Amino acid sequence: MTTEQESNNRDRSPLAANVRNVVSAPVEGHVVQAGVVQGDVHLHPPRERGPVPHQLPAVPRRFAGRAGELAALTAALDEAAESGTTVTISAIGGAGGIGKTWLALYWAHQHIDRFPDGRLFVDMRGFTPLSEPMPTAEAVRGFLNALGVDPSGVPPDLDAQVGLYRSLVADRRMLIVLDNVRDTAHVAPLLPGGPACTVLVTSRRRLAGLVTTHGARSLDLDVLSEAEARQLLADHLGAGRIAAEPEAVAEFLACCAGLPLALSIVAARATTHPDFPLSVLAEELRDHATRLDELDAGEIPLNLRAAFSSSYHALSPEGAVLLGLLGLAPGPDISLPAATSLAGLPKARVRALLRELETAHLVSQPTPGRFHLHDLIRLYARDQAHRHQAEDRRDSALRRLVEFYLHTAYTADQLLDPHRESVVLDPPAQGCLPLPLRDRAGALAWLDVEHPCVMAAQRLAVEREWHTLVWQLAPTLHTYHWRRGLLPDQVAVARAGLTAALRLDDPAGQAPAHRLLAESCALVGRHAEALEHLQESLALAESAHDLPSQAHTHRVLGWSWGQQGRIGPALDHATRSLGLFQTIGDEEWEARGLNQSAWYSAQLGHYEQATAYADKALLLHRRHGNGNGEALSLSVHAYLGLCTGRYTDVLENGRRALTLFREIGNTFHEAELLEGIGQAHAALGHPAEAGQAWQQAWELYRAQRRPEEAGRLQRRLAELAGREPEGADGSALADEPPPRST
């Protein structure tokens, strides 16, 4: 429509008063979807039209990102124009402060020319602090007024008002923006019945009623990317000021975590004092305890706590309690089973409450069954938990959660290595429902996913001084950490475990705690510290006449000396450990002692004795179904092949061991075995096969943060490719044996 035509429409007189009796039903065959209706306009226009409304607020002055969402809205509109049928444009949903209204207005102003018959806008106040939602009838009357209906001509009945409104917009190409909608019932009467209008709806809730009843599709907004967030800050503060203080800007980006409202509040506060260093504000935001208080620019629209409060107060009482507990929960996210133990409620009820929180955009579900809180929502939720939930209730919930992780991890550990030295757990607290993992593959998969949460659970237990839980988590994670090569993590949990054991003043628990930390330290090259803890462990075990503890301590002493290249002392402690395990009749650990003794015997050149040890170990491991021990026995045989030049034996035993290591997920020893297999291939004149094995080993070393081993392989790969190796020359791979037999 031209400007002249718009002017002519404005000059026409308002509709006559008798229009109050006109009520129209929705046009049959046309549906409203996801807050947007757009369709062909092959309808005869009425003879008289009201004024052309221009109700859109101003376009956001600063807008960054959202290219994908803007393109999706435009593509849907273009598709409608091409097909001539009713089209849907998704309702814009997301958490408070995510930028829903900004997106709607920015897109609307970009496409004003597509709506020549006017633009209607209403803030429904569905989630507005210090204000009740706007009654639907008030919104309808406001639209009728904008469309030129004299107040005296408005029907008294809401249904009649809605019918009049739909009649007036039925054949007009208009944009109708319904902002900040509470729920489907709040907005449904404002949806036109005809296909000519386009309607955008924004809401903090997923309007499932629009999806099911009107065929809606949702367009949910996520946080801005780091680049988009940086651009938004630059638009507010200027590129020069941003470039001048990169560390402060990085702090802003981390604290705001991509939330547009938070970024705008930070910018508003920084703009208030243009001469102040940005680092001053960054310092104020750094403290988690006060960050929400700092994200306040002095007005309700620029107060993050106020923005979250309206969503929080719209929750059911149980939903609000669960949100608070989720804010307290350790870890980056949480699973449904973990949340069930946290809440202490039936699983079905917790699932329903999580659905309520997800519908309100207070939690997200990035992968099926795992739930995540935005960092700032987490701070708000934690604050609400401290305000509205008693301390003993919070402690009980968190204790159930920590015990959930401990008991499930213990089950996983028993599946990964059922014969290893382990702790005895008390029954879980009432309401704690650990997962009944079924097999080794499931155990490994659970630990892979939940590892960050289990680590966070131990840190929480340290903060709460739950010393028994802290100590018990350390040995429970040992097998997994070793097999996955997560060595620094094992040092951290073992150190926390020893501190907790000492505070418990239980000598029986202190010996294994010292031993566990020693083994962990030796893994990362802290040999002096490892020996110190091993001497303490041995003294405690001997004073208590604890033969199993003595045997295990000698086992780790042997391995620790071996790590330092002191093979004589290593073999001495390994054989003493073997003798003690034989004395107490523990065949499973006898087999492990045989592996260890075979390993050090081979390194000293005692090949016949090493072969005898390894053969017996292999039989015992197979008898007890220990796939990891069997693989280590085969690895010893492979090493013996390297030492004696029987390279085809290396490949045969190596392949069998490699299969077993991969079946149980032991990537730590897999890497070392691949290195030995590569050496055998190189000796046999198979450079391609050697390079492939060494490349795989190098990738595993890198992933396991083992720089010395990775550097050694990098040099070998360079030599194999005919390049000058980087760094110091490496020793022969035969001098760096693939598997450690413990």
C-alpha cells in the first residue's frame, strides 16, 4: 500500500455505532500457529476501513546476533507469500532477559513494508515485576480503539468484542505483536480468524496449547554466542573502550554468560561512569554471592533479579522448591535420576516438575534426560533456596544427591573391576535412589557422562565436611580415572580423600588413603611424595598387623619404584606383595602380583622367570574372569617379544590384549600397548602400520594429558616421516615399555 493510500484510509470516518452487533467466528479452514498467522488476501475488503495503526515501539537501538532466528522468521513469511496459504512463524520463547521482545521488534521494523494495513502491539504483562497480567478484555478493547471503534460502539460482552476485532482485521495485511504472554488462554482470543494477518507472540513459557490446538511451532531463544555478546557490549560502550580493557571485557562475558539483559545492565552501569575503568565493575561482578545485586542498573527493566522473580513466582510451590534445589546442586547439569534423589520425590513427580521448569524456560534440556540452568538463573535459584527453604531440608537434599553419585559410582566401579580393593558403604539415605547399572558398558557410559558431576559432588562433600563420603569417593573413582587416563583428577580426589580420612581419625582408613594418594602421585611423576605416603601407609598397616593392607602397599611401592626406573627395588616389593597375597589366599590379587613380578623380571632380563610368572597370571585371570588382568598378562608377553626380537609374537599378543583393553575402556594401557605394537611393526619393516599405531597412541596420550609420552611419540612419528624430530632425541621404545602391570 502506498503512502497516499494509507493517508486516504486515515481520512475515512470511524465505523458506525451499529458495528457493535457484528460478531464473526474464525474463518473455517484457517489456523493460528505458533503465534503467527499469515495467508493470502483474496478477500473483498470492506467498504469502510478504520485508521492504520502504528503501535510498534521503537526498534532496539542496539541489537546483536540472532541471524538464524531472524532468517527463520523471514523464510516463513516468504514461504507464505509464495504458496498463498496460511503460514506459521514460531512463537518467540525463552527465559527472562533473553531478548524475545527485542527480536520481535527488530524483525518487525525490518519488514514494516510487508504490513501496509498497520501494526498492532500490546504488552500483555504476563511476567512483569510489580504488575498483574493484562486482562485479555483490556487488550481487545485497546485494539478496537486503535482500529477506530468508538468506545460507545464496543460491545459489552467479551466474545462479541473478540468477534468485532476479528471482523475488522480479517482481510487486512497487518502485523500483530502480542508481547509477554502468560499462557495460551491469555492470548488465544487475540488471534485473528482470517489468513491475512501475521501475529508474533513472545512468552517465557512454551505455549503448548497453541502447538496442539492451533498447530504452532516454537522458536526458542538461547543465549548469545561469545562473539555476539562481545558485539553487543561494543555497540553500547564503543569498540575503543572494549579494546582497551580485554581482561575486564572477558570477565563481563563470563559473568553474563550470553544473557542480553545482563549485558545491557553491565553496559548501562559502565556508561553511567564513562571515565571509570571497566575493571572496577568487573571486580564487583566477580563475587558469585553478590553478582545478582550488581546486575541492577537502578530501574525495574534493568534489574536482573526482578526479571527472574516474575518467572519464579509463577511456578507451583513444588516447582519453586525444586528450582531452588537445582540451584544448589553441584555439577554443570543434572540427570532425571539424580534430580529424583535430590528432590526426594517419586520419579514421575520429579519428571513433571522438571517439565514445568522447562516450559517456563528456567531449565533447558540440551540432551534427553539431562537438565541445565543458565549460570545467572542458577544464582537466583540458589538465593531463593536459602531464603525460603530450611537449612536442614537443603542439607538433606544435597546429602541424598552426593550419596546418589557415590553409590551409583560404586556400582559402576564394581562392574569395571569387581576384584579390586574397595570400601564398604553404608546404605543410602532414605529418598536416595542410586541407579542399578547392569553391565560394564553401562557403567563406563554412566561415568563418562556423570564424571563432572561426581567430581563436583566430592567438592561439595568437602565443603559440607561430610568426611566419610569424601574419602569413599576417592577409591570409588580410581579404576575409572586410571583407565581413562584422567590422572590429575585422580590426584585431586585422592588428596581430598586422605584429608578426610585423617579428620575421621580412623587408622584403618588412613593406610589405604595414603596408599591411594601415593599411587595417584606416582602416576603423574610426583615420586618423592608418593614414597612418603607409601612409607606412612606401610607403617600403619604393619602396626595394625593388616596383611592385605601390607600386600597392597608393597604392590604400590614396587610400581612406584618401577616408575622411577629402579627396577631392582621394584621387583623386590612386587615379589613381597605376591608372597603376602599367596599367604592370605587371594588368588585374584595373586594374579596381579604375578603380572607385576613378570614385568619387572622381564625388564631385568630374567625372561624365563618372567614368562613363567606371566603364564600363571594369565591362567588365574582367565579363571576369575578379569579381562583387564588378562590383557596385562598378554601385554607382558608382548613386551617379552620386543625384548627377544620375536616381533610376530608381539603383534599376536598385542592384538589380543588391545581387543580386551578396548572392550573394558582401558584407554590408559591401550595407548602404551599401541606404542609397543608400533615398534614391532617398525622392526618388521612395516612403516605404514607403525605410523598408524603410533598416531593412535599419540592421540590417546594427548587426550590423557601425558605430555612426556606424547612428545616421545611425536618424535618417532617425525623420524618415520623423514623429518627432523622436534626436541631431544628419544630413547628406544623397547626402553619405554607399553603396559604398566599393576
